[in-house]
Amino acid sequence: MSVQERKGRERAERERLIVATARDLAEQQGWDAVTTRRLAECIEYSQPVLYSHFRGKREIIGAVALQGATEMAAAVRAATDAMGRPRERVAALARTYLDFAARNPAVYDALFQLDGGLAYAQEGTPQPLKDAFAALLECLSEVAGDDVDPALFTEVFWASLHGLVTLTRTGRLLPENTEPRVELLLDRLALL
Amino acid sequence: MSVQERKGRERAERERLIVATARDLAEQQGWDAVTTRRLAECIEYSQPVLYSHFRGKREIIGAVALQGATEMAAAVRAATDAMGRPRERVAALARTYLDFAARNPAVYDALFQLDGGLAYAQEGTPQPLKDAFAALLECLSEVAGDDVDPALFTEVFWASLHGLVTLTRTGRLLPENTEPRVELLLDRLALL
DNA sequence: CTCGATTTCCTAGCGATGCTAGGATCGTGT
DNA sequence: ACACGATCCTAGCATCGCTAGGAAATCGAG
């Protein structure tokens, strides 16, 4: 038994290595640079080994996305829990979200832009994704307003942040005015 | 002279054909299906001909984007001009925007998602792009509020719509609740 | 009308990509 | 010591964006 357990551990360890390496590579040189060959060379195995862990590149992206979702949920909760008044809480949420996207662009892409083969907003949605949305919901439901469904409000607020992130990162919006844009969102959407 | 003029016309005509074909192909099978080989075969020329018109695939995407920007600007103006009250105007803008994105997903991607090699929000930004933003600005500046910069407000409103479009199309948001989400944007962001 | 010069275009090929088939190699249990 | 199974790598396929180099068609001058 012990031998098989060790093999299992080593396999799991190698899988973590693949995901971590893919993430690093994507973060440093972009997802286009994450080719199966380069990735295989970085982990010092041949390409086919990747396919014994994942169906393909998509699933690797998906694995990075799940990792990112967990981290983002934690970051949002940590930032919002420490705040007192609602306005500060929501402001912290927005800034944490934008900051996460700015600091981890590749992870953000894996989560919300690329196809990682994950199910969203459905029955079979992985827990980390549900939890990330829940983290937003927890903070935002208190400012949704009485006649607005908290989940709906969270979706719209999230979409607004997501729009700012993607348009800014692709050069469609200038990064200089990010702060006033966030203020506007807080003032108007969140009625604060 | 006449001979050269005819040649020039034929070249321009072929260039239009390339852009139109790329757009059709992308709209029907997605941008991934728009390969230089397929595109060349559709227009009944060899691949190198494409490179005598465009530097590469990026520029072809850019050409489709410019076409789309012109159409979107026209659609937004047509929809908003016909409306009387501000609330109806902004509602028409939002719905026209989402409708355009839904009906022309590939063009929308070329405009706001893919890299078409175009300059945005800068000095050298092509006129169609500036004009598309101007179309939004014209309608939205009247509801920005007194103490809010109209351009800033337009950016935020646009980003919100863009977020809804992209998250919905990639399955991150369910399409069912699009209408109430828009209503929420109108009520809160646009104070209507 | 002919013939060199120029433009126009296509065939063929390069280095990559994601992914897979097949066999070699290693470790295991008897 | 040996045979069996799991493990892994070499080599290859089809496809991608893009380009070099020569064939073919067209043009202008004598």
C-alpha cells in the first residue's frame, strides 16, 4: 500500500508543479507563451506527461482559474471584513478586485476571459467559483437596496468592475482615471 | 491613366472582399476559424495575396473592427435620436449596444476583445473609433449629472455594458436576467 | 508587332502550435 | 531471476501565421 500511496503523492505533487509553472509562465510572458512544449521543458518532463494529468491546455487553464478563484475570494473577504462602514467595505471590495486583476493578469484571464472548460452559473459549477461569487455577494447585498435582488445587484456591480478591468488592460480605457471611475460606481451604483 | 485607375479600383474591391469574407467567416464559425488559408480559399486567391493588402491577420481584424465601429455608432445614433425622454434615450442606447453585440459577436470581439493593432483612447485613434465613443457620449452626457465629467460617466457606463456583454457571452452570466440588469443600470448609474 | 521590363501572383516551405501513437524503459511482485 | 504493468519519451500528424523565390501575365517602348 505504501508504495502506491507514495506514487499517488508524487503524481499530485507533479500536478501542482504543472499548474504552478503554467501560472508563472503565463504571468511572466502571457498565455500565448504557455505552450505544451515550453511547459513540459520547464517541469523537466516530456509533453505527453501533461496529457496524463489534463485533457489538454484548456484544463490547465481551468486549474489555474480555480486556484485564482480561491485566492480572489480570500482577498476580497480579508479586505472587506476589516472595514467598518458600508461605503468603506464596498470601496475595499472594488479596489481589491481591480488590484487582484492588475497583479495577476494571467490568472484573471484564466478566470474570466479564457476558456478553461469550466461551468459557470450552473449546477456543476466548481465550488471555488461559487465561493468567489459568494464573497462578492456577502459584501454587496447590504448595499443592493430594498427593492433590488442582491444577486442581481452583485452581477451588475461585478460586470462593471469586469468591464473596467478588461477595457483598461486592452488599452481601450486609459488607466489614469481608474480611481474616479471607481468613485462614480460607488456613488451611483452602490448609492453611497 | 485609366488603366492604373482600374487596377486601383480592382485592388480596393478585392480588399473589401477580404474584409467582408473575414467578417462572415468569423461571424459564422468564430475567429479561430478565420485562418489565412481558409480566408484565401474563400476569396479564391492564394494566401500571399492577403499580405499584399494587410500586414497580417491582426490588421484584418482591425479592418473588421473599424467597419463595426462605424455601424455601431450609426445604430446607436439612430436608436437614441428617435427617443423623447432621457430615460427612453439611455434605455435605447443600452439595448442597442447589447443587441449589436449579440447580433455581431465576431465584430464585437474584433472591436473590444481582440487585438486588431488599433490605437484606442489616444492621439492616433482612428476616426470610426472616436466617433463610436462620441455617439455614446452625446447621449449619455445629459444624464451624467452636474458634478460628474460626461466623458468619465460615459466610460463607466460603457464599461458596465461591456462587462455584461462579455460575461454573458462566455457563460459567466446567465442571459435570462439581462433585462433587469439593464434596468438596474438605468435606475442607479443613470439616475433615471 | 515584338520584345524586354515590371508588376502580379502562386507554389513551396519555415518554424511553431496542440495533441497522439508506439515502443523503450523502469519498477514491481512472484 | 523473471515476467508483467505502469511510466515515460521519441517521433510524428495536421494545422497555424507568414515568407522567399520563381512563374506568368501585363505593360510600355522601339
